[in-house]
Amino acid sequence: MLRGTPEKVSRKNRAYWYDTYRIGSEVKKAYIGEDTPELSARIAGLQTLRTQTAERKKNRTRLVRILREEGLTSVDSGTGSLLSAMENAGVFRLGGTLVGTHAFRLYEGELGIRLGRDEAAMTDDVDIASFEQLSLALKDRVSPDLQQVLTDFRFEAIPSLDARKVWRWKQTRSEILVEFLTPSFEEDEGIRHLAALGVDAQSLHHLNYLLAEPIKAAALYRSGVLVQIPRPERFAIHKLIVADRRKDRLKSRKDLMQAEFLINVLSEDRPDELQEAYNEAMEIGPKWQKRIAASLDKLPETRKQLEV
């Protein structure tokens, strides 16, 4: 898949095509192939498609500008460019779901709310989750390779206990951390491989509940980035569960803040969906009930909104 603009370069009576694209302030080139009538025709057809795409992009830019004027929170340039590269590679098309605080921030557009610069909406982490079995069943793969995308953005792998498996990446020029996650259906929470995304992922219990029936959302960066996020009611209940699992007290507090905020909104705007998500989690078993109850002990007003 081309990432930038095709450029033909002549050398010694022969011509070669290169894909010229920009990563931040750097211009990079990737070899496409020697010029042939067939390749030239394909590139000409691509230019026609790009003209049509440019018109759609212009309209998207207008819509994004309107959303910004209405006060919706934009994505910072570092995260936005990374999410855009992931979208272009096919991450969200192939089942990747943006979770964590970046997903929480995108509920502004979905729910018609304002978060501002609240502590609960601040993060440097980009968390991408997907089902292992879905990744296998799709029989498709991101292009370009995600590890290449991360390397282009100056990310370095963070070693895990198994040196052969990497699921966390840290950007050398910023505090951005990218993590890949997948549900665990076994006793342990080991490292699994996501074939469609071409990366390893940390498996976690309870994550399958969060990833059920995700929705589309637009991240406000340039002409917009179409991503996939969890349903807000599932996100809220899931936060009650993970808050009780956390060993990090600050992260647990943030989980509770996000759950409290969303449940307060959803109890007014989408009470049926919220109640359905809560009942489903409570019916899974006593361990889930115990974790949710422990979190609600710290949020008495939230408990009243759920236990109606």
C-alpha cells in the first residue's frame, strides 16, 4: 500500500518508482518497482482515486472544523499522527479497538458532553485491544507492518519477561507509550499473538466484555481519524471492575473517576443501555460481582444510579 506520493526517478536509461512520504518532519522513500506500462497504468489509476479521496477529505476537514468550534477536544499532534498511521495501515478495520483514556475522551462526540482538561481525561498512553481469534479468522493483515509504523515514529520495544515477545512500545522523543492488549480466556494472562495486526499483546481477564459490539468514533486530528472504541456503557462498568484490580492507586482512582462520570451521564441519557450492561456484568459470576461491589463502596452515589 502506498503511504505517500509516487515519484518516478530515471537512472541510466531506466526509470524506477518510489513511494515518497513524510513522517513528522522527515521525508522517506520506499522502492515500488521498475517502471513498466502496467505499473504506470496502476499508478495513474491511483491518482484518479486520490482526486476523489481529496474531495472527501475536504468535506471531512470541514466537519472536523465544526466539531472543534463546538468545543470538542482535539487529539495532540503526536498521538493524532500515530492514530492516523494506524488507521491507514488498517488497524481499526481489522478489529483493533482504541481503549483506555483516549477512548474515554472520544465519548464527548458520542454522548454530547464536555470533558475539558479534567484529570480523568489526561494520558500519554495509547492502548489498542483486539480478539486473538478474530485476528486469526480475518486472514488479512495490516499494511505496512505495525512494527515498521512504530519504528518510523521513533518507538522502541520495551522488553518483556519473554524477550521474543513485545507488546509495549515507548517513543524515544516523548512520553507516549503504546500497548497492545487482548482478552484472556484462560487462568493465566500471558502474551498472545494478534495475527492481523502482526504484534504480540498482553492478555487480560474481563477485556472480552469491554470489546463486545464496539462503535466507530472520529478523533479530531487534521481531517479526522476514524477509529473504533468500546460502547460507553461497557466502558463505564469495565472501569468499575479494573479499578478494584489495580495495584497502582493513582490509576485505580482515575478508573473510578471515569466510571463515575460516564455512569452519571448515561443514567440520564441512556439508562436502559447502562442497566443492561450492568446486569450482564453482574450475571457473569461472583468474582465480577465482588469487584464491582468493591468499587461501588467508594462511589455511593453511583451505586444508587445503578441499583435502581
